Amino acid sequence: MTPRRRNFGSIFYKMNCKKTTPIPKLSIRTTLVVSFVIQIVAAVGLTGWLSFRNGQKTVNSLALQLCTEIGNRIDQQLQTFLSIPHLIHQNNQAAIARGHINVRDLTELRRYFWQQLHIFKSVTDIGIGNAQGEIVAVSSVENVTGVVRVLNATTDGKMETYAVDQSGEPTTLIKVTPFNIDQRPWYQDAVKAGKPVWSGIFPRLTQSVLAMSAVHPVYSKQGDLKGVLYILMHLSEIGDFLQSLKIGKTGQSFIIESNGLLVATSTGEIPFLQTDTSIERIKATDSSNSITRATSQYLLGKFSDFLEITSSQQIRFEIENKNYFLQVLPFRDDKGLNWLVAIVVPEADFMEQIYANNRQTVLLCFLAIGLATIACSLTADWITAPLRIISQASDGLAQGNLKQQIEPSFFIETNILAESFNKMARQLEESFDALRQSEMTNRAIINTIPDLMIRARSDGSYIDIMGSSGLPGVYDIKAFKEGKTVKESLPFDLAERRMHYIQEALGTGKLQVYEHQIIFNGQIRYEEVRIMVLGKDEVLVMVHDISPRKQAEKALEKANQELEKEVARRTVSLIESQRTLTTLMSNLPGMAYRCLNDSNWTMIFVSQGCYNLTGYLPKDLIKSSLYAQLIHPEERDRLWQQVQQAIAEKRPFRATYRLISQQGTEKWMWEQGRGIFNQKGEVQFIEGFITDITDWVKAKKDLEKSNLELREILEQLKVTQVKLQIAKENAETANKAKSEFLANMSHELRTPLNSVIGFTQILCQDTSFQAEQKERLRIINRSGEHLLSLINNILEMSKIEAGQTTLSETNFDLHSVLQDLQDMFCLKVQKKGIQFVLDPDSDLPQYISADEGKLRQVLINLIGNGVKFTDKGGVILRAKVEKV
């Protein structure tokens, strides 16, 4: 029996010294690194994308606020600019209604309009056309003091344009042009509407600008049309205002009519095409400016008609693959105006810094991924190092090295696995020692070996069985005897499998190893079966219980799964914490900080917002006294005392102070913080938040300044009101004195004048005078009567000012009056070398009923002005009957 035991011991030693072929599996280290990197890449990418989206939303909000602000300024300017002519009209209509000015007194109207023209600088023309077809207008012209245009009964249906002096009095006739007021569009529009309206926009050839008239019909109390007031406005002032606006970096604005024609732009583009003979207005869709053209084309395509835009629109659209923000504001009034105001701002004006931040974010992301990959790799090496030691020890154990022991590690799970491995190694060593010792003992000792060893032939019959003490409860003991076969002692599937490996071992001569599961003592056990060739037709079958190893492997697998879950959970928690902190810090409109409680404000932590506040990066402020140096010298002591008082009272503090940034800019800061205390009540450090309130402080100061200026203006208005009251009383006193003087002087003049008239009448009856002398006496008589009439008119003026004027209607010879006028001015026109022609109509009646004195005075004034301002040619007085 001894040789047999020695043979089995050598067989066991050889079997344990042979290596098994490892099954390729995925490395735990690679799995950890790849999973960590994938999660970090996903988290960093999502954070960067969310940051970019938040930046875009902020830009959209800022751009829309800018467009809204610019739109409000343009609307306010248009309201102010376009309300001036209608206010002037209302004032003039009130003056006409109260009788202060007469629509037929063109001279007085001219002087009145000249004063208004110099008061309101935005007005270029002021005039009126009355129902009798007469017109008077004053204009301001570049490089000229001004011009006045007159059309009345003396101009033969033509408008005469005169240059004027500084006081507005006509000096030189510039040109004469045919003119019919009934055919003028502004006159027709006012009469048709019957209320104040705007005329259409029209080009003005003389000054190469677009203009627009505000017209206002004037009616009597009976509803009869007296005339039409008009004021001409140059729209170039609107374009100048648009050009003065700062709309982002490259933004622009323009105004169009509802028919799509340009009114004004901020780009300096001239809204019309001018030739030698005409001016043609430009449609916005044909503008030479690409943004104006593309914007109007987009609006026309979106709304099909500009009239469809009835409310404010905020639009984001593309021009040549570039995003633009668009604000469209309808501008209308009750006088027929219907414009659209468009403000266009390129998105690139706001996104440039965001794109730069994105590039920095991408670089930081790659850096974070690289650092995370290195950290994950080191962590994976740290975690898998104990497993590699166990794996190497397992390989050594499989090669027969039973003396090795695995040192404890930092991980509880691997410690358990190491203890199990050490225990198993000690058991195997003890087992093999016992086997080697049992070679010299009897078969009973060999049967105590926990492994079952069977010598069998190629047909599966048993030659010898050792270690069969463990057979009860597992197999039928009667079937496990010498002479029995594998098929008789094992279940069919296990028997077939064992016979397969027996034939495989005999065929290849190589060790065959496999495992199977059995029921042992009511429990599932695992056995390892090794089959090796002993001879030509003999094999050794060794059955080894590997249940402890399987349990250790399951424990190791379970530990690995738990470890992976814990690592994944902690990684997710870390990523979420980093994302939350990054989001909070990036969205704060200021700087969060933690600093020591010292007068140097030594920073321990500052957020990224410190750069916008101070101009310094966090690395510049941390662990330095730089922030204390940035605080304004006048504020440092006060701020330190305020903070220390709050810390002493263990309450939060709020402070406002000035800070000087890296660029030397003085900023106002608002800070809120609190002291952080330990368990002993000692302050460890200060935590708080600082934000920039410079704009708020500046707005507050501007408001106080505006209130002060307003109070000063109110005081000036009160003083002006008192002066106006005094001037009014002085004017009334002077007017009363003038009336008394005129009355007295008129009486003193009439007395000698009546004597002259009486003597001329007596001399005319003297027959000794010749006919020519008598004619001259009659001229003297008529002139004296006319002078007496003038004196009466002076008295009449006093009555007019008192509101007591009356018409002295009598029947008189109109032909005689006209002939007297011709005789009166014949010597004057002969002296100037011009002609005075009287051209009465053939149907002109000889006798009419009217106020002869007033008619004579009006004709003398008109003829006198005509002779005065005519140097060549002549003056023609035409008289005819018109049906009313």
C-alpha cells in the first residue's frame, strides 16, 4: 500500500504546479477610468452648454431692453418735434378768433409769423392762405436772412418772393412765380378734412430735403372758411436725431411710412434720389443700406403689408447667416400720421464676450477632463492594487507556492477576501502537508483526505477509491466500489460528462479540469474534478470540494459590485455638487467671499465675480491684503468699525462704500456678510457677498440734481410771471396815453385842415383861374379831404382798440375815387420814372355802397407800397366784379 500512497502524493504535487489558461476579462481599472471619464465629460459638456444658453438668454433680454429704450426715446422725440407746428396753429387760431390778427391784413400777419419763425427754430416756413386767394408766408433759408412770399390783389395772381432784412421787412424782389392756392395739395387737404391734418411728405427741390406741412383750417363763428394756416417742417432733423443715437456698437434705426417709403435713417443715407430736375423718394426695400433693405424685406414678407403692423413687435431674425434683434414701433397720431420706427441691433454686439468665455470654458473643460482622467486612473490603481495582489497570490497558489500571505489593505471588502485567501492557502498547505505525511501511513489516514481520488480505466470502471468517507449523502455508497463504473455511480448527465473528460485525457495526454455542482448534506456544493493519465488505459480522477473558493469568489464579486455602486454614487454626488456650486457662483451678480477677521481683509475664497468688480482674478486676491488696499482710503476705518461692531453683537452687517478697481475706476459697493464662530464663540472668519451699485448711486445723484434744477426753473418762472404782469400793466398805460394823444392831435390837425379845404373850395369858384390851375386846386382839395379822412381814421383806430369800430356805409362814385387815386400818385410815379395804370373792368359799376374812407385808405396803402417797391416798369390797379 505504501507505493500507492507515494504515487498519489506526487500526482497531487504535479497537478498543483501546472498553470491553467486564464479566461480574458475586462480590467476593473479600465472600467473605473472609462466610466469616470464618460460621466465627467457628460457633466462638463452639459454645464458648458447650459452656461452658453443662459448667456444667450441674458443677451436676448439686454438687447430687447436696449431696443425698447431706444424706441421710447425716438417716440418721445417724434412727439415733441411733431407737436410744435400744431401748438403754433392753435395759438394762431386763438389769436384770429380773438381778433388780435386779421387774415386779410397780410402785412401784420407777415410780421407776426416772422416773430414765430425766430422763436421756433425747427420750423422752416409759416404762412396762411385766406379764402380770397391771398397768401403770405415767411421762410428761413440757409445763407440768407430769410424770405417772404406774398400773393394779393396787386401781384396779378402771381406769388412774389422778397428777401428780408433782420426785422423781417421786405427788401429786394427775388422772383415772381405763378401760383393758385386752390390747386395746392396742402390747401386742398385742409379744406377737405375740415380739421388739422398733415400733408403728404414731398421733396423740396430748392434745398434737396424731404418736407411735410402741418395745415390747420380757420373758420368763422358762422362756419365760413377764413383761410388755411400751414407750417413746413424739414424731416432732415429727424434723421440727424437718429444719427445721434448710440444703439449698441453697430445698431441702427430707420423710419418708414405705411407705404414703405423711407422717412429718415440713422445711417446717414439720403432717403431720395435726386436728378437735375426732380427728386424721387426711395422705398425701404430698395435702400442702399443692406441692413435697412433686408429688415424691411423681412417685415414685408412676415406681415405681407406694413399696415398689418399695428402694435409693437420684438423679433429675432437672420441677415446673411447673422442674427439680429428687431424692435418695430408703430407711430400714429390723430392728424393722419402713420409711420413705423424700426431699431435693428446685431446679436454679435452682445455675444462677442460670450464667445470668448465659451472658448475659455472649452479649454477649462479639457483641462478638467485631463485632470479627472489622471485622478480616476490613480484612484483606480489605488482601488485595484489589493485585487492585483490577490490575483498574483492566486497565480502563485496555483503554481504550488503555498507559503505566501496577503497583507491587509485599506478596504474592508478586500481585507475579507485576503483573509479568506490566507485561510484557504493555510488550509491547502496543511492539506498537502497531511497528504505528504499520509503517504507513509495506512489507507485509513489517506481516507481522511477531503478529496475523493479514484483510479479508473478507460471504460469508466473503478480500480481503486480513496477518501470515500464523504460519499454517504452524496452518492449511493454501494455504487462507489471497486468494479463499479462511472455510469453506475453518477447521475446520467454527470456520468456522461466525466466519461467525456476521461476520453479527452487519454486522447491528449493532458490534464483535464472541470467543475460541477452537487447536493451535499442538503446544501449546494461545488466540486472541482481533475483527470490525469496514469497509464495507457488508466486515469486518476480527483474530486475536490471548492465550495469555500466559490463562496470567496462570490464574496469578492459582491464586494466589487458594492464598491462600484459606492464609487458611482459618490461620483454622481460630487458632480452634482460641483455643478450646483458652479451654477450658483456664475449666476451671482457680484462676488461671494470668505476672509479672515483682520484689517487686511485676507481672502480665503472669492468667486469668479471678483473680476467684474475689481479687475483682479481670484488668485490675485486670495491670501493677500490686496482687497483692503482697493477700498477707498476715506472708507476703510468706517467700514472696519462697522463690521467689527456687527461681529461683536453677533449679527449680520450691511455696508455701502467706495472701491477703486485695477483700472483706477471708483465704484460704489454694497456688502452683506456675517461672522462665522466656532463652538467657543470665537470668530473664525467672515463670509459675505459684495455687489456693484455704482449705477444706482449715479441714478440717485442724477435724480437729486434734476429736482434741484426743476426747483430753480420754477423760481425763474415765478419771476418771469411777475415781470410779464408788470409789462402788461405798462402796455395798457402806454396804450391809454397813446389813445388820448391821438385824440388830442387829431383835433388840433383838423382845425387848420378844414380851413385849407374851405379856401380851396372858394378858390375853385373864382373864374379868374385857368383850367389847369383849377384842376390843381381840386387836387389840393381832394388831398386835404383825404388827409382829413386819415385823421378820422386815427380816431377810428382808437375806437378799434377799444372794440367800438363801425362801418360808415354810403353810396359813392367808385370811378371818381379811382380817378382821384390816379391823380394823387401821377406826380410820384413820374418822378420815379415808372407808370401807374388804372385798369377798371368794363362791367365795373360806377356807384357802390360801402365805407368810402376805409376803401380809399386800403387802396392808397396798396398803391403806395407798389410804387415804393417798384423801380422799373409800372404799377397796375385793376378793378372788377366777382360773384361770391
